Amino acid sequence: MIAWVIYEKRQTEGEGKYLVSNGDDFDVAYYQFDSFENNYEWYPSDMSPVVKERIAFWAVVNIPWDES
């Protein structure tokens, strides 16, 4: 189960790669500091169905594996 977080209620856990959604589609996007805008911005891929202005949910990329 993916633990989605509502973006308006809680910021991310810092710079990094996250699963993002606009409520209909999902993709992977980077969250990082933009020195030109002087704040943090989302950076989905160019062909992503999720545009950064419409990101409503995020989740930590957590790929479980068996360490044994």
C-alpha cells in the first residue's frame, strides 16, 4: 500500500525523488531547490501526465526487498 500525502497539508521530506499524483494520473518527479525562483519546485519528466502545477499528492519511493 502506498501512503499518499496531501501536498497542501504537508511538504515533502526534503529534496529527492517522489511518486506524485494529480488525483487521476501518477508519475515520478524530483523535488529540489530552484535557485532562480528561490524556492523548492517539482520536476516531473517532460512527457509526464502530471504537470507540476497540478501535483496534489506525493509519496516516498519505497521499494521493499528481502535482505536475506
